[in-house]
Amino acid sequence: MGMRQVLRTASTVLIISGTLLIADAAATVTWQEPLSAFLGHLNQDKLSHQLKRIEAAGLTPIERRVVKELPDPTRRLAFLARSLKRRTADGAALGRIRIPKLGANWVVVKGTSTSDLRKGPGAYPQTPLPGAPGTVAIAGHRTTYGAPFRHVDALVRGDPITMTMPYGRFTYRVERRDIVDPNAIWVIHRVAYDRLVLTACHPLYSAAQRIVIFARLVREQPLGPAA
């Protein structure tokens, strides 16, 4: 009798474990990996509070002095973009990216290392921040840690993407998308106009290639002291 009870309990545990594994696999395929998604959203909550503190703090004394001496809004934005990048630690909040078509609204961090991208989309360290001339490049996951760029393949020409930084709001329009090799660094090179590039692994559940979204800057709006 005792042995029968043990076997019955063991079989029940195995059935429940198998069901949970199947459910986890189904969730991963249809949506994203559940545990890392939970951790990703926790990190985003922390980053949102961090970003609010940065915005509330305003400019540093040195930034205030320089901004007063720069009458041109474009030059002010470029200066503040470079200053924010210099004083922000890897993995810390920089700004926020919104992609209305995808319902995406994420805090962007500095850096693209494994630990950085667990927190959210990450700004390539070798590219400028919005406001400074050049190609702004942001990487993000498609199946784990909240999967911020899971549906970037749905973006088409004309779709808007907005990046809001502590010093300004920048609106981009998608021009095209491309599938490239992982080592295709030309996608983040500077071109004749300011643009935003989003990169993510492709296809889903594989790192064999990269999907790249190219978007052109169409509007910049200084915020706060930058205005």
C-alpha cells in the first residue's frame, strides 16, 4: 500500500512537471520566455524610476553654463547628447523609445552587452545618442527579457519611432528593413543624414542573422533647459 502511494505521488509529480514544461515551451514559442520576461519587466520598472530621477535632476552646473552660451538649439542638443553619454554608466537608463505600431514603450540603457540587454533595448556604445549627428543604433531582444523588438519585422516604410531623452524628443520614420549577417557593422555607420537603426536577432529563436530597421530623423524637439 505504501509503495503504491509513493508511485502514485511520483507519477502525479511527473505529469504536473511535464505539463508545466509544455506550457512553458508553448508560451516561449507564441510569446516569449516567461521567467526572463518577468525579470525584464522588473528591470524596466527600476529603470523608469532611474530615468525620472535623471529628468528631475536637470542639467549639471557645467551643462547649464555651456547651454547658456549656445544660442543654436541644434548645437545645444548635440552638446547635451554627448554629455549624457559621457556621464552615464553602462547598463544605466538613457531615455525612452516608443514604437506606436507595436505598442512598444521601453527605457533604453547604455550598452549592448549581455547584462545590458537583459534590462531593455541598449544603445550601441560606438554610436551617438539622439541629438548628436550620425546614426543612432539600438539593439534589443526578440524572445527573452521582455522581447522589446519581437515584432520589429512588422514595421514598414512611414511608421514612426520616437526617442525621448532628458533633453529632447526625436521622431524618426521607418524607411526600410533588411536582413544581414551578424558581423555587418556597416549598418551602424554614419551616412549623409541623421538616422536611427534598430537591430535584433533573426529569425526568432536564432542568432544566425540580424534584422535591421532603418529610420530617418524627421523632427527634433528640445525639452526643458535645452529649449
